[in-house]
Amino acid sequence: LFSFLVFLRYQIYYDYPLQTYLEYPIIIAQDVVLLLFILRFSGNMKRALLYAVTFGGGWYMLTLRKWIIDLAMNLCTLISAASKLAQLRCLWETKDSGQVSALTWSMSAYTCA
């Protein structure tokens, strides 16, 4: 979600044409709905406000200085790769893939790479 927010803010900041980033608001909305479902069904709905404030503040802070948005854009690849490594570590430790589909996880890892 962080990467999508940074990509969207970056492209708005540099005045890219709307057609080049139109899918990002849709993807962000899907991720937010999914996050809300996860928080709701795990009983952590109180954290939703904390996440909303964090993302709202981050959205604003990204464009305080030009170097901040540029640095955030460069770090997105590292953050995306780190999230995949964290998922792999969790799967390795639990030795249980549960509901993880190898095809969907591979597609996600390929997209990240």
C-alpha cells in the first residue's frame, strides 16, 4: 500500500498525464478495503484510525521537499522486496502455506521484481 501511495503521489507531483496512473487509485482503494476487512475480522478495528492518520500524514509529508518524494520513490522497490522476504520467512518458519497459492504469490513476486 505504501508503494502505491508513493507512486500515485509522485506522478501527481510531477504532473504526469492522468492515463499513466489511473489504476493506482483503484488499487489503493482495493488495498484499503482489504485492510479494513482484515482489521475488522481480527478485532483490531481501533487501529484503522491510526493507519488512516499515518497514511494521511505521509501523503502530505511526501511533497514537503522534492528530495523526499524522490527518495521515497527510490525506496519503494526495496520496501516491496522486503515485504516479499518477510512473507517467505513467515512461510518458512511456520512450514504451513495455509491459503497461499503458489501461482498468485509468484505473480506478486514477479511484479515486485
